[in-house]
Amino acid sequence: MLRVVFGSEDLARVRVAMGPDHMWEIANSVQTLQRRDGASAFGDWRRAVRGRISREGRRLASLLPPRGYSPDFLTPTELPAPGAAGDSYGFGTLDAEIDTVLSTPRPRLAAEVTRLAAGREAPGWVGRLARGEAEALRGLGAAIRTYQEEAVAPYWPRVHAHVEADRVSRLRAMLDGGVDGLLASLGPQIRWRAPVLEVAYPVRRTLRLEGRGLVLQPSFFCWPTPVSLADDDLPPVLVYPVRHEALRVSGADDARTARDAALGSLMGSTRAAVLVAALTGCGTGDVARRLGVSHPAVSQHIAVLRGAGLLVTVREAGRTLHVATAQGRALTHAARDGSLQ
């Protein structure tokens, strides 16, 4: 168990990350790919990725074993401010995060890679990386980019949508119960017993925040328990799994045909109203009452919108929540500013 101990100042410094973090999703997915559990959630994805991942993409497995210690420098916590240099979602770009990884101070790089390699056999390039050799660093950057393209990028819209859905759930919990409500909503693997957050964890450990606050980072590929940085002196972050359905993988042609057919059905004011309601998260019954239409009718509209990739559905504590994806938000904004006319 991980015990995160809060002080009075820490409660005012809790925040949920702005969206999915590239390096956390890459690191978590590398580890999840090597595991055998969680087949219902990741079985299809594993089979698809294992069949196409290249030798270069597989190199990251040497630095990110499925269990035990992993180097903190691969998931940097001090990134350029989001916004001007961000991607279309307003977060730091993958290139910016890779630059931060490759700029790790050499003493820290050596210490973390050496700790990883202790007691296990590692390929030669890992030793050269520990020494900070330029060729090994370039190889690491190339491996990260290759793995991202092969294993994560094809599913990034789904990753983003589910992380955004989780953020909506956390916002609702905070509106209803303040920071206490937010922290209490993170279960079932996380339990808030003020002033301690108890987290399911593979080892016994205590993290004292001491006025630094805590960043809560929802992650699509985090599995099976939350994770945190190994070094307590780094800015505290708790990465936790989002609730989501199985990541189904279809052939490109089948997926495109299904998407086109669903998009072709996107007509009518009622369906548009459902999508607008999903911008802030909505339940089926809530929308039915708001629009004055039947529950089955709303369910049908939601099914079409979900099939078109414009919203996702998550289930939490017996409640079903529909949340617009980035594509759904873009479509709504385009309609509002007249660019679809």
C-alpha cells in the first residue's frame, strides 16, 4: 500500500492533470503490453500491437519492465508550460516531452538506469545510456517515437476521450464535495481517510507531500494499480487507471466503413442537442428529461454518436456518463461558429 500523507496546505494544491500525458501513456502501455492479466480490457490491443511492433519499438521494454522499478526520468514532471507550445489539446507535445527525457542530468540518468539494471541482464545499449552516450540517447528518442506511432497513436483519440471523461467525473465529485469529494471519488483502489490517501500498491511506502500538493494523472493504459514516481523528492504525482470498456481493434477498412456509415446518420436537432449535452457529461435519463423525448430514443442517438467516435460512455458507481470526444467538441464548435455552413 502507498500512503500519501497530506498537510493543511496540500489540500489546496491538489489538481487533476489537463489531459493524457504522452510519456505516462507510453510507459504504462509498454508495461501493460508485457503483462498477461487484464485481457478483457487490453487483449485485442495487445494482439494487434504485438503483431506489428518493430524491433526498435520493442527496445523500450528493457527500460520499462512489467513489474518492479522503472526509471522516473522517462515520465518527466517538469515540462514547459502548456499552451503556446502545446498540441491541439493544449498539452505539451510529444517532442517537448522527449526533449525533456533526453535532457535528464547525466548523474540522475546514470543513477536511475544503474538501479534498473541491478540484478538483471540488460542489453548493451542500456549500459551506454547510463553513461550518457549521445548515440544511446538518440536511440532512446527514436525508440519512443517509433513505439508511439506503432502502439499508441492509432488509439490516441480513444485515450484522450476516456481521460477527458474521467476529468468530468472528478469535476462533478469536486463540485459536490470539494477536495474531500474529489479524493473520495478515486476508488476502488484509492481510499481517502483524511489526512491520508491509501492507494493499492505493490510495495509498502509512505509519501509525505509536505506542502507540495499532488497532481492526479488519469491514464488509459495504467494497469492494474495506480503508480507514482519512485523518488519522493520529485514533484508528487499519482497516476491512476481510468474506467473504460475493452479497447476493441478492427481492421482499418472495417473501421472506416463503420465510421462513415455512422457519420452519415448524424442529422437532426435532437441528436445535436444530445452531443451538446455531452460536452459537460450527461446521463441518458438526464438528457431524456431535458429534451422531452423517450429514454430509448436518447439511447439510440447516443449509440450513433458513440459509433461515430463523437462521444464515449463510462460507468462509475452505478452511474452511466456520456462525454463528448475531441472530435465531438470540434464538430460542435464548428457548428456554433458557422464554419459548417
